[in-house]
Amino acid sequence: MSLVDSPLGDLLPVTLDESQPTGWGSRTASHFALTELGRHSLLTKLADNDDANARVWSGLPGFQWYAPVVRASAGAEVLAVHEDASNQYGRTPLIVTRSARAGKVLFMGTDGAWRWRRGVEDLYHYRFWGQVVRWMAYQHRMSKGLFYSPEQPRMNQRVTLNANRLDRDGNPLVADDVSVQVVAPSGQIQNVVLENVDDTWGAYAGAFTPSEAGDYQVTMVAGASDTPFKTLIHVQQAQIERIGKPARPEVLGEIAKISRGELFSLGQVEAMQNAVRAISVPTSQTRRVQLWSHPLIAIVLIGLLGLFWGVRKRAGLM
């Protein structure tokens, strides 16, 4: 209720009952009921099909408090309502969304979503809030996106292409295939077909291996009527290790001298074996120290007696 009279009050997609500032509570758990819009919304999709999704929502652990919502505001979309509570405007809206200029607003009228982890850990809780974050972060200009990794690819290194294909409302773009045309610096053309990764958010992925260094022109098209999306990938020259360069025996000899070792050439394999066999294995030695006659013990005893004498004398006991 504190947001009603704040600058954010105009963004609320619902009208709240100011005569009930603490909301409504009950010892008996209540549940959500998806609206027709909520049954088909990706925001509330917790199962693969609509019927299974409705069963999941009805079976989620219930909530025991909900906000005093009177009705949804004009232009808002109600995704879920209270399964029982209602008023003169209909059943109480609990999950409501609306657009606010360039942004979006999500209202959830309960605080019991954390209970969804009971028995299934993060299966539904993580999926729901993950979809909320993606829905919130989505902007119209993000309806097409092509990303690649690694960010600085090299020759003969596998480059993974990831594409997001969404419509103006942020829903997945249904396309038979997503084709990517890769033009090498030499002009050679390679067509890469991106396969659908996740049906939920229009994600496609594929890969190719560049054989040349330079700038690769990448053009993505989804469907015959889609507008091409282009980007540039710079492939770096591979750093090939030099082979056939002779070793520097003087440097190796200096290293062997410093480490108290020996340097052998390829023709001195037998001498190296004999040197290894000649290395004696150090035997363990036991050294006994008589503590009762050790000078350190005498110093410690004298120090403690001196400290005892000094403390007593300072205290006036001597």
C-alpha cells in the first residue's frame, strides 16, 4: 500500500482497497487459477502444454496471504486470479501485467511463491522467475539477436552461433529454420543451419569452423519473408608453434649446473642411465636430543624463576 501514494503509484496495474491496508490472510492455503490469457502466456508457462500447465498451477503449494486488490486497471492483462475470492468486479486478480511506456510492470499479489520449492526444489520457482526476468529485460529492439563465442575466435577454432528470434511482443518467432550465411575473407560462402534449442524463447544454435583469418560477414535469415540480420566476426591468425628450431645447449647446461644436475645429449642415453643408477638413496637417520641436559631447558627454567622472584618482590612479598 505504500506505493499507492508514491511516484510509482501510477504504474500499478491494479486498484487496491485502501480500507484493507494489511491485505487478506487465512490459515487455509489458497491457490491460483489461470485466466484464458494466462493459460497461453509464456510468462506463466510451467509445463509443456496448456492442460499440464493448468494442472501444475492448481497443484502448487498455496499461499495464505494476498493483497487487497479490487480490480485490474484499464489496459492491464490478468494472467492469474484467486481461485475463490471475488467481488463485484469478478475474481481477485493476483498476477497482472501492463506496459508502461518503454517498460513493463508485473504485479504479483502474494508473497508465497517461495513455497513452490517444496518437494521439487527449484523446478517451478526458478523457471517462473527466470521467465519473469527474461520478459522484463526484453525490448523491441531485441527481437533479433545473433551472438557468437568465443569473443575472439582464431583460425580452426569452433565458433558457436546463438540466435534469439522473438516477435514484437517478446514471444518466440515460429520459423521452419534459421539459416546463417557465412562469407569468408576470400569470398567463400558457407551456409549454417541453426537448430532450435528451447521451444520457450525462440533460441537457435549452430556452429562453424573458420579456416581463414580476417573478417567474416555473417547474415541471418529466418523464413523467406524475414529481414536479414548482419554482423561481423573477426577471426585472428592462429599462433603456430615453431618446429625444427635447434635447442640452445649452453642455456640447458647452465640450468643443469645451477640445479646441481647433469646435461646429456641424445647419444649419451647409456651414460644417463648409469648416472641415474649411481644416485644413492639417502637413508633415514635418527637423532636423539636429551632435553634434560639441553641448554635451552636451563635458560627457560632460570627465566621463569627470575620472573617469579621479580613479581613477588614487586608485590612486597620478599
